[in-house]
Amino acid sequence: MGDVWKALADPTRRKILELLKKSDMNAGEIAAEFNMTKPSISNHLNILKQADLVDSEKQGQNVVYSIKTSVIEDMLSTLSNLTKRNED
């Protein structure tokens, strides 16, 4: 789960996830939303993929990215369990 925290710690990656929450996008579409180089965006996307927060699928010459919510749901469940008191 350490990769997830690292991925979510960066505001650019959080914005990428917000964009992907609205719709699947290719790398060029994602890059158009930022004032940074495409290699920088690619690096951010790779970190999100390593954390299992996004999926990628080759479609023709493009790679389309989509958000994966299962890891975030697991993380929220873990956090929720940590805040509950045991009522033994």
C-alpha cells in the first residue's frame, strides 16, 4: 500500500485521477491538461500504474488510461477500520 500513498501524495497525480474519474483518456489528452512535458506526464502515469490506481489499454496508436477504484476502496476500508474502536 506504500505505492498508493506515494502516488496520492503528488497533486499532479491526484489531478490525473480526477480527470480519469470523469472519463478515460489517452496520454496526449491528459498532457493537454497540464503545463509540463509529455515525458513528465508519462512518469506520473507510470507511478499511478505501479500503485495499481490506473489501467492502460492500447487502442490503435494510443494508450488509453482509466481509473481503478478497487485499490482506493481497499485503502478507505483499511482507514475506516483503524478509526473504529473494538467493543469487546
